[in-house]
Amino acid sequence: MKPKFDTLIQNNATKGSLAYGLGGAIFLIGFMFFVYWGILLGMSFMYVVAAFALLIAVVLFLASWSAARGGARWIDLIENHPEKVVWIKPVVTKHKVALFITAFETNSFSIYAKGGNHLRLECNSEPDQKAFLEMVAEHLPQTHIGYSYEVEKIFNEGSEKFIETLQDKELFRPIGSYGF
């Protein structure tokens, strides 16, 4: 695969890993806070809250570890098992000020595999978007690209037969149908 796209996947996986790790650290600090005050005040309820904080911290640290490995897994999946990647959903997020004024937009693509696993790639620059679309054209020509409520409903009902169901309902749109 092209180095530009490898870098794009690794960078996005690293961002997820850092976010989960930071959340885990915050809940770990919360755990220590509740244990300290539980000992100081002699309140057993604080230990229950501390246990929940520790549980959440462990889950977030595990998610962080999984996200850090995710970049390599997705690169391997795209290169060696492209038939398992079934849907690419473009996502435009509008960031608003005062509920109705759009300050800026961010562009990304969510890549979904059979089984429901997904990775969101931020592609705000033209070179990133071009690298992404070139990779899709080269490695994932039989992946559905696009979004509608009906497509999302079909995916949620079962990702194993997603492409076949879209083809039966004449909703399937590979990258070639966009003229790329």
C-alpha cells in the first residue's frame, strides 16, 4: 500500500489510542481520589464508586491498547482481505457556534468491515482525500461507498451479507460508479 495511506491510518489509530489512554488516566485518578476519601471518612460507599472508576479505567486502557494496534490490523485487512471491508461511509461533521452558526467542518471516512468493526479516518486536506480515494480504487473496488438511512439499516441487520443485500435492492455503489 502507499506510504501516504499507511501514515493516514496509523495517525488516526494513534489519535484514538491517546484519547482512550487519557480517559483511562482520568478514571484512574478518580479511583485513587475515592479510595483516599473512603479511608479518610470511613465511608464504604466511596469504595463502591472507586471500584466502578477502576473498572472504567481498565476498559479504557484496554481500548487504548486495542486502538494502538488497530492501524496495523486495518492495513493488513485492506491489503490481504479486502473482501472483508464492506462499507465506506463519508462523514461531514459541522462544528457550530451558538447552535446555528457553522464555525467549520471536518471531513472523514468511516471504514466498516464484516462483523461491525470500523475505523474513522480524518481526511480534511485534499492530499489526504486523494490518497484515500486512490487506495479505495486500487485495493477496495468492490466496497460500497456512500450513506443513506436504508444502507445503514441494512448494515445493522447483518454485515455478513451486506454487499449481497445491497446488490439485490440495487443500492450497491462501488467507487467505479462515481467515475473514479
